[in-house]
Amino acid sequence: MNDKKKEPIWLALFTVLPVSLLWPLGEYFEEQGINQTLVSALLGGLGGLIGFGLYSWTKSKSTKTKIIGIVSILVLGIAIIRIVHTSSVEVLKTCEICGYKAIDKQENECNVCASNTWETEQADKLYDSKLEWLKDEQLFWFAEDDTSFVEFYEPNQIDGFFKDENWRPIINKIDVFEYNKE
Ligand SMILES: [Zn+2]
């Protein structure tokens, strides 16, 4: 294939790629009450324009330069997606019982182990001390039929909720073993 015939392929790559990378970002703006389709169209359009600009600029350049251009679009696009994604994901508070960053702000409840937070638990006055509450709830949550299966730090994530690396249980495997005997 001669270079003339390849032109439409390059044009398609340079324009379709940024559009398809940026278009889906519109959905991240939905919750802020901004029209999703409008944002998608704007971002996609901008991506297409930049792509077309790059295409025009690399038109007379070597295939190597064109490939570098395409790769740059890919890398930049993925970087933008990652930035938008991380900034839109809310950082949840760590559950003191199971150690996952999964405390629902509205419900004051853990999305993983369904424990309440100590703040709400205090209102019920079921426990005299926080330590007592922590121990009770953790024993309940980490209890296994076979104590050798007890894992405080695994799995690293459940349903998209990550374990807080700084979290430590106040109970140990022996406590769980004793608890299971009862
Ligand atoms: Zn929890």
C-alpha cells in the first residue's frame, strides 16, 4: 500500500482514537447535574480537534512520527481517564471492625460487614467501652468454622472496597479460636 492510500487510515486513527477515549468521560459529570451528552460531545469534539491537528502536523512526517503521535494520544487519553476517575471516586472512611474503606456516609454503616460506626453505636448505649464493642464485633465478623481460615488482611478488596493498609484488628487468631469454642 502506498502512502497516499494510508492517509485515510491515519486520519481515522488520529481522530477516532481521542474521540472514543474522551467521549465516555461525560458520565462522570452526570452527578454534578451537568448534561452528560453535552460534556461528552464537548470532550469528544475537543479530542477530535486535537487529533485532527496532530494528524495534519504529522501528515508530511515519517510513519515513525505518526506512530509516536498515536501512542501519545493513547497515553494522554488513558492518563486523563485515570485522573477523572480517581478524582470522582469518593474516599470512604475505614470501618474499624473489618478494616475496609467502606463506611457509607448517609447510613453510617459499613458496606462490607454492615457494622455501625462507633458514633452511632454509642447512641444505643449497648457497650460500656469502645474496646468492648470492637472486640465483640470483630470476633463476630472474623469467626470461621475452621479457625485456620481466619484472615484479617485478606482479601485486599471486596466489591470494590479496599482494605485500609493502616488498619489493625484488636483481636488475634487465638481470640477467634476461643470464641469459636464457646
Ligand atoms: Zn466493616
